Amino acid sequence: MPETGTRSSASGPSPIEEISGVLAYFEGRVVPLEEATVSIATHGLNYGTGCFEGIRAYWNEEEQELYALQLEAHYRRFLDSCRLLRIDPGKGLDELVAITRDLLRRGDVRTDAYIRPIAFKASQVIKVGLSHFRDAFGIYYLPMGDYLPTGGLSLQVSPWQRISDNAIPSRSKTTGSYVNASLAADGAQALGYHDAILLGADGHVSEASGANIFLVRKGRLVTPPVTADILEGITRDLILGIASDLGIETDVRIVDRTELYVAEEVLLVGTGVQVAPVTSIDRRPVGDGTIGPVARSLQETYFRAVRGREPKYRSWLTPVHGRAT
Ligand code: PMP
């Protein structure tokens, strides 16, 4: 049996628990999450015209510090998503970072946590479009453990196709596009898999429902390019960086479906899933069906780094409670 999680992965409630007892930033104020509500007539709710981010913060017990991971990179992508949807969140990069730190401080967050900024078309109108509507922006957080097990995943190649960039921009975290991810994840889970791998319109491997994918082929670490209808993952970039530092050769290239069945190793990477090795796909073992050496070393380095235990990667982290960088 695969382990359910590695010792250094995130600890805390499962992501399916209802969120309560936390604060939110909404319309310029910090309020209990329960008070950050919208009307059922909101455009973003009716038409999926919103965008969001998913950011993790890791608690370091020895240092009594909470480290937000890649805060600026997430907010840069958030601003790009807003731009694609013609949403004005009304805040610049520095302000977004400052509001997030302030919110986590006010909540006195001292556990591993997940942070969710969201912006959307807030007008109450029955009109498809993006322009001339009111926009709204908020942030909430929650204590959260692993999103998926980090000790060996069983995945299905989904019969659902990944949204293509000419349907809904793949590189933006648009709320509406998560219908596609939800259909794929739900279909896979109904059959007993942990999650789904989606192929693009051209039949090549794109990514998982909420994570980017890496394969090890002939000793080289391979991942699809940003033009394969993927979300341009921040963790994907971090993993490419760690791999190069560890002397692992990498290829960013188109990946065929059948490469999944002959790869030595496969792993998912993302803010939520962190670094999660895949041990079977479509009920076929990946490699020998156990966690391979490349996934193991990338995972170990990543978990040390996100908690501030790798001096080389300290620049990834923003301390929340003290010593602002
Ligand atoms: N793809 C999708 C569809 C996602 O939702 C996520 C999670 N944000 C990722 C990839 C991984 O991106 P990141 O590493 O930036 O979290």
C-alpha cells in the first residue's frame, strides 16, 4: 500500500472540510469569512467570469515563522489572469503582497495554510461580456494539509479533454475553467483513482486536473511546454530549477500519451499537490510501481525548501510574522 503522505508534507485538515473560523479580506475590509458574501445574481457566479490563485504558506516550528511560498509569482500570474478577463482588482503587486501578509497576521496563522485570492465580475446583470461591469476582489485562507496523497498516486487518463487556449485561456486561473478540471477529477475519482491526467485537443499530454506533470524518460526529466494548454505552473518552474541544481537533465517538450505507460517515473507538481509521485496510471504500474529516485529527491528538496530549510531557496519565501524581506 502506498503511504498517505510524507512526514514533511503539509499537515492540517483535508481540503474537503468546510472552511470556518477564519478571516477574509473583502471590499477593502478584513471580516469573518461568513460576512464576505455575494448575491446569486453576481456575473462571476452565473458565467464563471472570475479568476483566482492558490498559494501555500508553511509553518516552521523551530523559527516560529510562517513562510508564504512564491507570493509575488502568484500575484503576477493573478494580475495576468485579471488582465485576460478585463478585471481590475484595484491593487498592484506590492499592495496584494502587503494585504496578504496583513490578513495572515491578523488571523495569527501558525499552521500550514492555503491562501485563495479571487477577483470577479461583480455586477448583477444578465449580459454576457467582460467590459463595463463592476469588479470585486477578496482573499481568504484556511489551514490545509495535503491536497492529494504524497506517497504514491493512482491516476486515470481522462476521457475529458483539457480546455484549449482558444476556448478558455489555459494560462489563466479562470474560475469557469475549473468545470473542466472538476469533470475530469470527478470521473476519475468515481472509478477509484486519485485524479485525472488530461490530454489536449491534439491528443498530447497536457496536465492533471489541478497540477502540472513530469515524467522521467531514459533518466531525463520531461514536462510539456507552456503551449500544451497547461496552466503555467509556478511549482513547475521551481521543480525545473531544483532539477537543474541537482544535475538532472530536463526536456520541455510535447509528451505522447503512451509515454506515460513506459516512463520510469511520473510525478505531479503544484501548489496544492506539492510534489506527488505517481505510482500507477490506468491501472498500469509506473516503472516498478514504487516511488523512484528522481521523484524522491525532488520531493525531499522541495519540502525542505518550502519550510525555509534550504538556504539556497530562501528567496522563494516571504516571512509573514516577522522580518519582512
Ligand atoms: N494546473 C492547474 C489546472 C492548476 O489548478 C494548478 C494549481 N494552481 C497547477 C497546474 C499548478 O500550478 P502552481 O504550481 O502554480 O500551483
